[in-house]
Amino acid sequence: MFPRAAEKNRVCRFALVVVVAVAGLFPVTAAPNYFTRTWQVEQGLPQNKVTAVVQTRDGYLWVGTYNGLARFDGVHFTVFDDNNTPELRGNRVTSLFEDDDETLWIGTESGDVSQYKDGHFAAVPRRANWNDGKIYAITADDAGDVWLMNGAGELARARDGQVLSPPSGTVTNVVSLARGRDGTILVERDGAMFVLKNGRLTNELSGVGYVQGFCAARAGGFWVACNGNIRKWKDGEWGVDLGAAPWVGSIVPSFVETASGALAGGTPGDGLWLVFPDQTNNPALHFSHTNGLPSDWVISLWEDREKNLWCGTGAGLVVIRPNNVETVSPPDKWKNCPVLSVQPAPDGALWVGTEGAGLYRLQDGVWTNFDLAQGIRNPYIWSLAADSAGKIWAGTWGGGLFAQKDEAFDFAPGLENFRPPFPALLFAGNELWLGTPAGVLRYQNGKLDPFCEAAGKPFGDVRGIARDKSGALWFGTAGGGLVRCENGNFRRFKKTDGLSSDFIECLHFADDGALWIGTFGGGLNRYKDGKFSVINHNQGLPNGVIGHLESDGRGFLWLSSYGGILRASETDLNNCADGKLAEVPFLTYGINDGLPTLECSEGLQSAGGKTADGRLWFPTAKGLVVVDPAGARINPRPPPVQIETILVDDRPIQNEDGKWKMEDRPHPASAVLHPQSSLRIPPGRHRIEFEYTGLSFVAPEKVRFKCRLSGLEPDWADVGTKRVATYNYIPPGNYSFQVTACNNDGVWNQIGASLKFEVLPYFWQTMWFRVLGGLATALAAGGVVWFFTRQRMRRKVERAERQRDIERERTRIARDIHDDLGAQLTRITMMSESARGDLDNPGLAMIGLGKIYDTARELTRSMDEIVWAVNPRHDTLESLADYMEKFAQDLLATAGIRCRLDLPLQFPEWHLTSEVRHNVFLAFKEALHNAVKHSGASEVLIRLAVKEKSFELAIEDNGHGFAAGEKTKEAGSAPDRAASGNGLENMARRLAAIGGTCEIQNTSGVGTQVIFSVQLRASAL
């Protein structure tokens, strides 16, 4: 099935014997209207010798080479070899076959066989005992058994290694294998043919002579090329005879019948032949290195589901398919100049204007160039028009306007010296309207009427002119919008009126009166019933630069653009313009359909036209193309969609033995993901990428995609031709990545592909942790509420306590004022009355006044004590110590007693309430008074010691002390004294009121020590 170099030489020698007999008997033509495209090593093919091609049911094209196996999606090759796929066991792939179980069988030159299924490769054990192990062909019988053919023509059954050895024919080293629609297997070995049935070989095709090749017929049976002819063998007998084969004596080891009924025969040295059963109307086509193939050595053939014919050649992979676009050029190839304008003439001629090569005419297959010798003074032909008599008028770039005169041209009468650029021409009856950069001109009978302003503003650069059914003229300008001239009145329309762009390229009136407007960058506009509607990218228009609009008379509107040639149904366009259809499906012709370039000419009139045979002509930057609307077909097959790889932090995840794991390799050549178990992505903030593809080979670069991550994204995202979706962070949860695709003609796969997966959470992101966290939060919230409630209650209690302290302080102050100051004032009053009665006795009066003076001084001191106790500035321990120091020195100095002080150098910043200060001072005062009155001391020591949360105040004298019973006696001797009559019990009571203690240490004859200990509250520290 795969010829070697020696075979090629032998076949060529044999062909010399036959070629004389059959040469000239078979009509042969070149390959017009066929598109070819080649992939080689530079495009990702692992090696240029393509030995086998097969399309599996999942839509992929598999390509065997002498340097590995490649999986092709139309855009990328994924290569599998013994480096990244150990199960392959050999890089020199010689045969491919997919069985009914969707298992891909891979045969190699070393005799090893591998399988691929559900994304995994596996090696097939060798069971056959044969000499030549090169696997040249693989197929399966009607029982499902897979058979292998080696280079010697022997057959081996894969499941048990049974070997069948057909008898050899007269031609050596030529073997082949084919399976019919009914499961019948036809075998050739060295020119002899056999039928494989039920594991046995039968010689049902005896006497066929020299067999050049054979293939399965779509209607059943086999097509057999033998003895120089092509015949059909079916049901044990010969049927249709197509006569002589065009490949003469060459063998055709690659032989297939296409879906259209054509027979494709690949030869080892004469390229590819297409033979049509109806040879009268469709002569055989020949493809070689001169018209599309990179090599004349065709090794393998395969037709995919979209009717593309794939050729494995000795110099690359080639796709061949009929197209509806033909590039037409004169013998001089337009002198390498761009084509600008085209104008069909009533006599059937086609006139073509170029950028520098003059004017061309195509008539009855003959090209004629009109240049300077024919009167065309300027070879830059921008615009063309035909008058009512069929004469051609040509507008140039600054070279004047020319009119046809028989087989020559001359300046238009009266315009010999008028030479602005003429981008647009239109005949309206006998009037010729000329578009120029400065406005529009009306030319009639050698006279010009210029129109340079519309509504008081410059007219603008006129690029398109059209006339409606009422006779009104419409002008499209480059930057000035659209202008209508009706009954001599001009009206301008711009973007503010609803146009999508003020740069208008072409105008076309439909049969229903609607005006279709092609713009530069703004897409397609429609003006109907006084309203503009826009169709652009959002409505499915592939490109926004529209150079020409042409109706084919079949209900379709054709558009030339910077994105190729487009076709859309006029009904769909109107429905979209009316808001009844969201998106218009467009048929697009591009590079893959035979266009020499995507850039069609624009901004000139006319930049397209329709000839009498219905064909449409469009000038482009690289030549003139013609399209037959009758042959336009939409690709009806939606592309299969596959999710190929999922990358987590640039590391692929693979499914092995039903378990998913993350690969250490950066990005290996991987198989398509076939999820058999739940995909689980480890927790963390990962970057996740999904690589997917759509398998359409008509125009793979035009396959568009929509995708979404169900569970995160509610709506589908149109990602265009992008084949990867990236998510920088996906929260923990269950998701399904979904993707679908449409082919080059907008036919969508309604099912698409999906991959379910789970992003695992960290333990703190799990539900149980959230429940526990919720409970803990609730408890914490409750605790916080309880704490703050308690704090509020405590503050309320503290405020109440402070209020009570204030009330108590006020009561104390009132009591002191009443008991002390009031009593003193009453005493002063009484002594004043007594002194008044002693005025006659100066001695007694002086004694009374002295008592009044002493009482007033005591009253002043008491008032000072009350004011000091109330003033908040003195609420510190240091202030208390200073006040007691001053009081002690004044009192003891008056009594003639020495005062010694032992106070800290620095006092802590403690806050003492007025109650604490007042009670400590009064107790201190009481102790000093006792020392002065009762101790008989000559010295008093006052000592203040600061501790951690308290302070201690001690008053020590060196007096005579008192006996134990004196305390009781003192306490009970005068219980009603205001100041010191309460004695020792009064001091103890005052200290107890502020939470302190009073301790009296007494030694008779030695002295007395009174110790006050005050424990402070936490708020005071």
C-alpha cells in the first residue's frame, strides 16, 4: 500500500509498455476551482513524508509519518513519539485504522502495533510468526477481527496471530488491502487478487491481469484499476467500465471514492488524479507539483466528513477540495499591479481597471490591454461605467476621463483639460454623474454642472453614486456622510442621523426600495422608511469595511470586504435590520477558499459586478476573482468539540487508570481528556486553564467558540477563535466547564463538550468548619454581647455608685458645714453678744474678742479643709501629702512640737476621690490633735509609705503614751465632741468608711504610733 523507491522504478518501467497504448484516450484538464493547502515541518508536522491519514469518529485527523504520529485539529499538530509515548514503540508509522470500537490501530515499520482509545495508548503484543513485520495496511472483517498486512503481502489476525499467505502474482513487491461496505476484504499480493471471508482467502477475481489499485465503492463492491482500465466489481461479477485510466501504467496504491462519486488515485510519481464517472462533462483532473502538490509522490489518501480530500505526500500533508472562487488573470498577470474596478458590458465583455497597468477587456476568453497606445493617457483606472450604447467610460487618478471609441479611447468631449481624480461614475439616463474629491459633477453633451456644496457645506469626496426608483440620486462620501439629491434639493445624513460611519464606500438599492450602504469601518447600513439600521460585528458581520454590494438574483446579497467575500440572505439582513433577528449567518470566502488575499478593492465605483451568466466579479489587491452564486454552499456540519487539556498552575492534569493526577512535566503531548472519574483539584489559589478545540477542516481558522464555567458564570462568553480559557482563581466548589463551537459558516454544535470537576477547599473552607466556625462565631458574638452588656451594667452601677458618692459627698459637705461651720458661726454669734455686754469692761471685752478671733481662725481653717477636699485638682496622693505636710507643720509649730517628715521623693499617679482624701485627712488631723493635747511629746514623726496597691500613713510621737484602759475611757468620756471628742473610734470609723484600717501601737512611757492603711481600687491606679 505504501510504495518504496524500488517499487517506483519498477512501476515506471512497466508504465512505458502501457503508455503508448492508452496515451491520448482519456481527456485530461488542469485543476480549476480547486483549493489546495499544504502543511509541512514548518507548520508543525513531525516529518514531511506522510505515510497514513485517517479521521477518527471524535473528529481528529491522525497523521502517520516516519518521525512519529500526529493528531491534527486543523490548527495545531500534537505529536506522539517514543519519547513522550513509550507505548508507541516506534516512530516510523506506516498505517492507521479505526475499528468499529473506535480504537485507533497504529502500525509501524518495525512491525510493532499500538492502540489508542479513550485518551490512552497501549502496545499490542506480537503474535504473528512471519518474516517481514512491516505493517503496511490494517483493516477489520465483518466479525470484528482486525487483520494486519505486512510488506510481503501476508495477513495476520491480531487477536491470535493466525497468518494467511496469499499466492503471489506476476508483479513483485506490490501489495494492497481494502474493505468493502459489506465487510468484504479485497487483498492484492504482487498483482494477484483475493477475497478474505470468514478467516479464509478465496480466489474470486481470477484473470484480472495487471492490478494497479482498487478501493471500496460507496454503493457496494470495489473499483478496480487493472490492465489500464477502471472497472467495478460487485457481487462476484464485473459491472461498470469507465474505460482507460488517466494515470496510464502507474500503480495507484492510494485509491478512494469520494462522497461526490469521483475516484481519487494517488500515484508514486505522477501526482493525484481525479476521475469522474461522467467523463464527458467532467474530464479527469490532474494535481502535481505544478498546480498545488508539494510532491508528485502521493502515499496516502483520506476523505473526511466535510468532504475534504487529504493527501499524504512525500513532501507534506495536503488538503484538496473544490471551491467556488476562481482567480482570473490575463497572460501578463496584470503587470503585477492591483485590480481596482470592474464593469460588465452589454456585449458580454468584462472591463477591468488596474492601478498602473491600464485597462483590460476579457471577451470570449481573449484578453486585451488598453494602455497609452490605445489612448489611455493615465494607467491608473479608478472607475468604470457603461452608457446606454454600451460604450465604456473610464475615470482615472488625475489623468482625466476617457470614453471608448471602437477599439481605442480618447478624452471625454469637452473635458480634455479637466483632470481631477474620478473615484465614481454612474450613468443616469443620458447624464453621467462624476464623483470627485471636491464634490459631484453632472456631465451631459460636453458640459459640466458642478455641485460643490450641500446645505451650505462642502459636498465632500464622493465615492459612491446610486439612483432610486423615483429618480433621486444618492451620493456616498468619504467623511461627509450620505447626500440625497431630489428635485434639485440636497439633504445630508450623518452619524447623528443614525449612520454608523460618515465614510461611505458603496451604495446598492434592493428591489424593495431599501438602500444598503457599505461603510469603511462601520459595517453595513440600511436606509428604509426614513430610518437607518446598522449591521456590524455585533450582528455577525465578519468585517466592517464593505467595498461593494451586489445582489445575485437568488435572494442573497454579496459583499466584498477587507475580510474576504461575504454572502448573506437578504431576508435575514432585513429581519436583522428590523430587530427580528439578533445575528445574521454569513457565508465567507477567504484564503482557504481560493482568494489570493482577503483585501478586496474599496472606495471606487464600480468595485464589483455581475455578468450575464450570473457570475460575480470582485477586484482585489492581488487580482480579479469570480464567484458562481449557483455553486455557493454552506458547510452544514457542526464541528465536534473536544476539551484537550486542563492545566493547573501550568501543569497538566491527566487521567490514568481512572484516577486524576497532576503531571510534573510542563505540558506534555497529551491525549484528549476522557473523564472516567471525578476530577478533583487540590485546594489553593490556582491558575486554571482549559485548552479546547473545534474540529472543522474547511476553514479551521474561522472556527469560533463560546464557553462558560457553570457554577461560576451564568452566561456564555463569545471568545471568538481563542482556544484556551483561563481562570486566575476559582473558589472551592463543584463546577462544569462547557464549550461549544461553530464552523466557518456559523453552524453551531448544539451539544458541545463539558468537563465536571471539583475544586477542593482547605479545611477552613469546608462545611463542617463553617458550621463549627458559625457556632464559634455565634458563641463569640454571644460572649461579646454578654461582655459588653456586663460592661454597660457595670458602667451603670459605677455611675450609680458615683452618683451615690456624689450624694454622700454632698451630704458630708452639708453635714460638715452644718456641724462645724454652723456651730462655729453660732458660737461666734453668742460670743459677740456676750462681748457686746462687756463693752463697759475692757478687760472682759478683750477676752471675748480673743475667743471670737480664735473661733474665726478655726472656722477659716475648716472652710479651707472643705474647699480643698472638694477641689478635683487635689485628687492625687501627692496633693494629699502636701496638704497634710503643711497642716502638720502649722499645727505642731504652734504647739511647740518638733515635726519630722518621711515622704517619698516621687509619688505615683494615683487618683484619690475626695471622700478618701477627706477621711484620711480628718483621721490624720485627729491623730495630730491627740498627740498635741494628750501625748506630752516634744517630737512627732509623720511617715508616708507607698506600696503596690496601697499606701500607709504613720504618725509617731515620743510622748508618755497611755494605758490600755485609757482608750476606752477616752472613747467614752465625751462622745458628743464635734472634732476630737470621738477620739480613737472616730479615726477607725473614718478609715473603715474608705476601705482602710487604723492601727494604734502604744507603749506606756515611750510614745504612741498611729498607722493608717488605705487599699486603693483598681480604677485609682
